[in-house]
Amino acid sequence: MRDKGIDNLIISGPSGYPISVAKSGSEGPNILKLHAAGTTHNADAETIRRLGEEGEVWAPSLFDLIASCQHRGIKSPTIGDMVNEFSSLELMNRNKKTGLVTDSWGADFGWEYAARNRREVEWMVAASPTGWPLGRSLTDWIPEFIRMMYDASRTPQEIQKNDAGTDPLMQQFRKDKASVLHGILNLAANSDSRDVFPRVETSVVMLRGVKDRYIPLYSTQRIAASLSHAGVAIVSPHGHLWPGFDREQLIRPVVQLARSTSGSRSPS
């Protein structure tokens, strides 16, 4: 189904499970758009449309990829399992160069995809990137997650005041904190990407909201220090960069990077 420049596709996964994918554009490099945990793949429709002006955009539902893995009998899918599931769909023209645009948790998928496809992926723009595989133990990270859960009890007015915008992840927490906590911690605990950053060779631009209370500053700094080619840009006055912040600040580096590529890979 097509909606204002976006094709909403349903693709059968390896086991036949339906995987939702939003697509926009047809010319230029591949752009893989990866959503945050508190949103859906097509929630940020305006950004997908804008990115479609710069390349051929593919925005899969990461939740459908998890469900597809589980449908095949993988009870606790890892990020690596999700990447395998997406790659098996063979949606993108692999002869074209690829850029990644990620929101928050979507960066975990992005890191692993970039590490596994080093010749294909040329650049990555990550808004408020997560990075569980930092060599830190899960128990080291849990206190931060508990603080996030505590923050979820704040009122929308408090969120507006402190984070300069509404917060979809916090709204999701309020609805069902137990299942969200279990799902995300289970994925983190089963991550097979602990060594991912040294394997990412692409150019990375990370955007961080100046008021971000959910991803620690040292996490962003450690990710940047672990990558070969990375820069961090501070975005004001925002907190965690959910869909709804000034998306032109996300699209600007994408345009620069996408237009610096020819759209196709050099033959090996």
C-alpha cells in the first residue's frame, strides 16, 4: 500500500512470518532506516519521505524481525539473529552503496550490520545511539536502566519540561513496564555483538541531545573512541532524539554523506 510517497510492504520472512517494511525513493544509495524501541518502523513517515529524496530507503520493523526469529524457533533472538533475518529478505540492491540512519536502539542493529557488511556500508548517522556491547557487564548497566524506568513515572508535563519533547519510549513503559523491561534486557543479555565496534570501519556521525538523560554521555564517548571514523554532534535544546525533534538536524548530515557517494559500489 502506498501512502504519500511511502510504500508499506509486507515481506514473508524465512519461516513465512510477515515482516513490515516501509520503502521510499528509488535512485541513489541504499539507506537503511532503523527505528527506536519506543516507536514503529513507519512512525517517522516525514523523515522516511525526506530520506527518499536522497536514496532508496528501506525501513524494516525490528519488532517483526524479532518475531520472525521466534517463529523459526529462536526463543531469545540476538542482534545478530535479527541481522541474519533481515539479510535473508534480500531486499536491497547489494551492488549499491549503503548508508544507515538509526534512532536510539536501532543503532545496535546498525553497528552489527555495518560490521558484517564493511564493503557495502559507507556511512552511518546515529541519533542518540545505544551501545550495549561496550565491554561492560549487564549488571553494570542495569542501574541506569532502573533509573530510566523510574523516570517513566514522570508526568508528560515533566517530560516536556526536562527533555524538550514528548517521549514515546516513556509512554510505552507506562503501558507495560514489565514486558518492555524483560524484552530489552533479554536482548541485551543475549547480544552477540560485544566486539562489534572494532569491526565497524564506516564513517559515523553520532547526534546527541544536550539534555539526554537516557543514554549516558560516557556511553556515547566510549562508542566514538571505539570506532575508526566517528564524530559526535551535540543537538540543542533536545533530550533523547526521538522522532519529533528537529529532524532537519538528522537529515542534514545524511544529505551530505549520501551526495558524496555515487550510489554504486566499485567492483572488487
